[in-house]
Amino acid sequence: MIRFRKTLMVLLTILLVIPTFSLKPEEASAAATFIRPSEGTVTSGFGPRWGSMHYGVDIAKSGTVPVVASAPGTVIFAGQAGTYGNVVYVRHQINGVSYVTVYAHLRSISVRVNDVVSQGQRLGYMGETGNAQGQHVHFELHKGTSTWNRAYAVDPMDYFDKNIVPVEEGSFRLLTGTFSTVASQQEAAERLRQATGWTVYTVNENGLRLKTGTFTTRASVEAGQRLITQQFGWVSYIKQEYFRLLTGTFNSTAEQNAAYERLRNDTGWTVYKVNENGLRLKTGTFKTRTAVEQAQQLVTNDYGWITYIQVEEQ
Ligand SMILES: [Zn+2]
């Protein structure tokens, strides 16, 4: 079990009333989407088909039809492959997640392995090579792998033209080393704000320090830390926040016990019976603010109980 250090609740209360937002390092700021690989009609969707599994979507159109990269990436295969006929595989790295897209049954191929392609760049022309009935492109999207693996196939229709938001991994902040005077602390805060556009707080936590707003991914907080090191030469520490729900008080231990059983059985959460200014329930930790807020909503809706969000820092 991880041990947590409780921080000053007063300070956190102040921080919590200010809305936090995700800090986006420059390389991750552009909205990312997958686009359809060609014009045409979807003639067969993702899912079970003819007693087996169709791992992609088929898009058909007659004539000379370009097939284009669905997102920016690197070509990892371009050639013939059995029932796929002429096929191109492209690897993508988007907001810290790996994807591979597959473009099958091409008439001809316009790219080579290791080519870096932009979104919308032509990979070849639609055809009916391999095991195809009629001209179409068979398109697959594999999520979470950097190599071809159909076990990771997802329905491309869920991804076309939608923003790919970074997976929220947790709640991270940067805390700098100490400054010797309030004046130097405030000046540093202003410099950091102007250089980055981040939310920056001046805090007194074992010394005068700066503390940032919330980063929602480890990659983005690490990028923020590198920026501070490179541009300012300052020491900084990554702090991860964890969240718990604390209920209002129950009138008796019997009531507390009954509530404990209900909540545990219904939600599967770790729940503790505590006596903190009264008989209450306390949950295990949630990693993201979104998760704890959803949990709070559930408790409010299903049980009608009052709950408080507690923040702990590691
Ligand atoms: Zn197909």
C-alpha cells in the first residue's frame, strides 16, 4: 500500500475553488482526429460477419479513387499480404497512444516502408486485389499497439472525425524548489506564467515555492518539468494527487455498517468506516478528478448522501 502525506487542507481548499485545466505542451496542442481513408460508401461495418469477425470497415467507390492516410504517421508495411492483396500499414502516435491503420485491397501502392506520411496523403488507389469482391478499401484501426495486431482492432466509425482526447491518467502538478524571498518568488511566478501560459500559484509549503495547475497525463507533466529545467534551470518535483470521497455523518454504528455494506456491494469500491468528527464512510483513492466527481454524482443520485472530496498528495 502506498503511503500518503497529507498536505495543508487550507491551501488545497484555496486551490480547489480555482478551476483547474489541462496544460498542453506545444507538441500535444493540435486537435487530432482520424479521417476516412477514401471517398465512397460504407458497404460493410466492423463486427461479426458470416460467422466470423470483420475487423474493419469496407468503403467502396468505382473509378480511380485515392486512398489516403487517416492520420499522420509512419508506413510500417507496404506490399502484398495474402487475402489483403496490396496493403499498407501506417503506425501513429497520438497523444501518447499508439495506433496502426490498415488499408487493404489496393490497386496500386504509392508509398514505401518508413515513409512519414501526413494526414490525407495518398497511400495508393482503391482496388480489389487479394480476397475482395468488387473494388473497395478494407480499413482497420488497431489501438494501443505499435505493431500490426488485429486483436486490438476497434470500430473505425467511432473514431472518424472525432477529437482524440488524451487519456486522463491522473492529476499531476509541478512544485519548484524554494525561493529565498517573497519578491523573488513572485517574480519567478510571473516569468513562468509568461513563458508557458500555465496557471502558477505562489505557495508556502516548507518554503516559498511555485506550484502549477493540473496536468492530466504523466507525459505532459514530464514535458513541463523538462521545460522548467531547460528554460529556468530550476529544480522541480512532480506531485500526484489522489482523491477520496468522505460521506456526511451517520447517526449510529448500525446505520454506518448498513451503509458500508450497501456501498461496497453496489460499487465494488474499497470503503472504510471512519470516525472523523462523526461516523462516516471513506472510499479508497481515485486517480483522477473526473473519476471522483463521477463517483460523487453516483452517491448523490443513488443514495442521496452528502459527500466531500478529499485531496491527498504524494
Ligand atoms: Zn473488409
